[in-house]
Amino acid sequence: MEPLKGLGKADRERLSAVLRATKGTVSVAQAADVLRLPATPTAKMLARWAKAGWLSRVRRGLYVPVPLESRTSDVPLEDAWVIAAQLYGPCYIGGWSAAEYWDLTEQIFRTVVVVTVQRPRDRNPTIKQTDFLLRSVQEKALFGTKSVWRGQVKVDVSDPTRTMLDMLSDPQLGGGIRSTVDMLKNYLKSEKKDLALLLEYASRLGNGAVFKRLGFLLEKFSPADQDAISQCRERLTTGNAKLDPALETDKLVTRWRLWVPQRWLGE
């Protein structure tokens, strides 16, 4: 744990100028632009400020300010969404993290889900005491998002319908099919429900398993949505999918070309 140390007048003025001009994070490029200095001396200056405890290093070349009330630079992230946007952009906050934001679940998830066009080696990094779950997509799949303010920074988050689409495409982004279904039920009874948009998004994403899972689940939990159920049936692709790839499945629902656990047929 690095204790905070004093800075000279020149350093205090430079640090204040950098913090006024940046929002949430400080990169070498941003600081160099503010201070009108080359990158190398700027990088050394940021490293010195971090060693003194006024900045906290997130990764090479990227820092966050240390709150004035903190007695150490070993601090957790103030806003993990802002850091995710800086580290993994182009990206958006999705899965259960977006579901929490849109009040589709009352569950509390410690890990932040980030959908990114990057392909990082570590898909489950821990940064400053915050866990992240990363999923990679092609850039053309970056649709169905909203920009929201996090302090002075805009961050993209999947809209409620895209959030449901992602969890139906990959139930692990919802914490598994059980919690994904709970969120789907909340979505269906909320003002955010838009099955026409969900079907449009699903066609655009091009994952045939979504129609199989959605059709099966609507038939089971929202049978009144006959039009959406019919459209799912019309868009079935060849081959069989699993309700949740992480679960053992032993029954094939042929009309949906979907493998499901036996217990789901009796619920």
C-alpha cells in the first residue's frame, strides 16, 4: 500500500491541470496533450505521481485519480464502467450488468460484463479489486445500445431488448438459463417489452439458437404471445441447440430443435 506523499508546486499545478482536463481516467496521451510535452517524459511524470500516491495505475499508460480523502493509492475502481470503456472499447456494458441497470433483476452481481470487439487473452480479468467478464463480438454486432452518463463520461450499455438478446444468445451472460429466464419474465411484464424489436435484433445478430430458446420459453411462460412464437418457429434453423450449453440435457423438444433438461418439461 503506497502512502500519499507531497508534491512540489510545479507538480501540483501540472497534476491539477491534467485532472481538470480529463474525465475519470488519465492516459499518457491525454496528459501529454494537456501539458504539451512529449510522451516519454509525460509517462515518467505520471509514474512518479502514481508512486507518490496521487494516481493509481490501472494498466500501463492508464491511471485513475486517487480521491483526496484516501490515505493510500491502493483504492478500488470508483466506476468500473468508465474503466471498461477505456480499456476495451469499442464495447458496451451488457449481460447481467445491463439487466441490473434496467431493473430487470434484483440480483447483485459483483462481476461486470463487457461486450467488446477486442479479443483479449484474459476473458476474466480482475482490475483494482473489480472482476470483469469479457465477451468478443464483431464490430457489426455493436447495435442496440444506449449511451448513459457516468459522472462526466458517456458509456454505452445494451438497451433492455439487446440485453435480453445477448442473454438468450449466451445464457452465461445472464448467470445461467435460470436467472436469464427470471429476467425474461421481468422484461415481458415491463414497459420495456418489445418482442418485435427482439425478433428484429435476433435476425440481425444471426444466432439461430436464439429463436429456439425464445420460442420454447415464450410457449412455456408467455403463451399469449402467439405472434412472436409463430415467428420464432418460422425462423428455426437446421440442427439442434441446447437450452443452456452449460447444463446436461437429456430431452429433445423436436418442435423447437432444442435439447433441455427433463425437469424443464414438467415445470
